[in-house]
Amino acid sequence: MDSKALMGLSEQYIAPTYARFPILLVRGKGTRVWDAEGKEYLDFVSGLAVCNLGHCHPKVVKAIQEQAEKLIHVSNFYYIEPQIQLAALLCKHSFADKVFFCNSGAEANEGAIKLARKYAKESSGENRYEIITMEQSFHGRTLATLTATAQQKYHKGYDPLVPGFRYVPFNDAESLKRAINEKTCAVMLEPIQGEGGVRIPQEGYLKAVREICDEKGVLLIFDEVQVGMGRTGKLFAYEHENVKPDLMTLAKSLAGGVPIGALLIRKGIAEAFQPGDHASTFGGNPLATAAGVAALRAILEERMLENCQKVGDYFFSRLVEMKKRFPFIREVRGKGLILGMELEMEGGSVVKEMMTRGFLINCTMGNVLRFLPPLIITKEEVDRMLEALEEVFKNIKG
């Protein structure tokens, strides 16, 4: 069946929750993907920061193949070897002492919300349940994480929302300090707001948030679903300022493309979860965690963090140079290989034009071009993409 026919079946049978581009991707390798007609694309989306290692990294593929032949799934009634290995690796390389595994970023954030409330109720009383999040944040699509997401466009049609969330501006420590009251149990934020337009914290902001949480006796939750696992040039974004959270959520690239989520927890807080308090049938199953072990080891052993820093700095400098030539570029933001270019006009047409030229990029917030290439991207590949983007911009200009 040809691609047009298959896309027609998709429209017929799959719920219309995505505005899809008219291409059917069938194969990927490294930084490239191919559609059903054989056209090659250089991928600067990476499945929305999922394929940090590139497509079909050989170590992840091998781990999946070997694990699939041994054991795909068993219940968490029993101990699971690769789950234990991945938990140990994550704790060894982070602030955390314990890990809860699940299947997605939203589910990891749900776990963080539940644990923060339960811990606060046990340690401070029944009245502490509110969580403060940041404007322009994004924490997921479930009803609780949707409510935690402080963007009204995601709330429309889903009232009544879950009670117990309050919002303050990102990068405004004083507003946060004023908002915390006797009901507050936690502050939840992304160290870099990805869906919110690649918004970077001002120097000292995260440190101030940590100090405020300590002063007020509330938990600090970092959502690193998009920016964790090497995306910023450090394994975790909080390392840039050495501001350690109490809880941290991961997903996306944790298993190199296989669905997984994780809630990392500091000792003393994790104990608020006891058997039966929280669970996930597929969470931490053998297949996903075997892929996660392979993916994390590859990031650490193959100098991907170093490449992310080096190529990310180069990429950022090239985008800044481009801003000087095109007055409709408002700002360039980012760290490592999560980069954003804010435009004065909508960016959807730029994304489509780049696609015709063989490059996949993304637009968020309507006018922010977002670049999320695999951590193995090269300077030469960045140059190729930017040459095409410059041509597109020249056509807009003239």
C-alpha cells in the first residue's frame, strides 16, 4: 500500500489529536530519517528530544533485541534485573537515592505530584497540598499535569480542572516567594521551558528558588522530561548551576526511543510512598529498562555530552550571527542542543518550507523555531541546515 493510501487510513481510523505533516517516515539511522518514497531528511526534532542518541543507536537496538528474546514483561510483583541496573545508574549519576519507573513524562509528573502531596500531609498536616508552577510551563496531558501546565490554551474544554495548583511568572523569584503560603507543599518547574519557547532561567534564579523552598519548607520538583539525559550538554540540566531538587522527572530520551518515565527522589521523601500507594503496570518493565541501561551508558561512554556542548555552542553562535542579518528574528535562546529562535511572525510556514528541502525542524508557541537535533549531530550537518534556513529567510525578506 502506498503512503497516500496509508495516510488516508490514518485519517479514517486514528483519533484526530495531531496535526500531522503529509510524510510517512519509515526508517531512521543516526541523524537522518527517510520517508516511504525514499526521501532523506536531516532530523532536528529527534522525536521531540526523544532520540538523543540518534535513530536506532546500535547499542540500544542490540539491548532491545537481546532482552526481547529473554523476557519482555513481568509484573512488579517480582524483581527485574535491568530495572535495578537502570535505577542504580540514575542514582549514581544524580542527586537521587530512589527511583520510581513509569511510562511517560506526564506519568512521572503525576507521580511527583502525588508524592509531594503525600509527603507534605504526613510531615506537615492535611492542609498542605498546593503546588506552584510557572507560567508558560508544560508538564503533560493528563488532567493533573494539564492543570499543572500554566498555559490556558491547554485547559480549554477540560473544566473543572484539578484543584491545588497556583501559577507565578518564570524567572521571578520574588513572585514565587510571595505566592507560597501555609497550603503550599511544592514548587514545580522546568529548568529550561521547552514547550514554552526555549525559555532559559536567569543566572541565579534556580538557586533563589532552591533557597526559597528551603526557607519555606516546601519541596522543589524539577521537570527534566525534555531537557534531561544530556540535552543541555550536562547529563541533567540542574547540574549547570548545581541546584539539586528534591524530586526530578525524566522520560523522552531515557531509553533511547522506547517509552519510559522515571521519578527520581531524595532519601527521606521516597519513604512517603509505601506498597500500594502508587504503581504502574508497565513501569520499569524488562524491555524498556534494558534499553534505558544501554542508552545511558552510551551517552556517558561515547562523549555525547562533550559533543553536545561543543556543537551546541557553535550552533548557538551561528543562530546569533543569523539574527544580525534578519530583523524579523527577535531573539535566540538555548543551551546545549535545545535552541530556540523567536520570530516576529508565525513559524509554521518556515517549518513546512524546510521540510521540502529535507530538514525537520519544529515550531512552538506559534513563533519560536525550536531545534532539537540528536546529541551526535556534527557542525557540518548544522551548517547544511542553516544554509537552507538562510535561503528560506531570504525569500521571506524579499
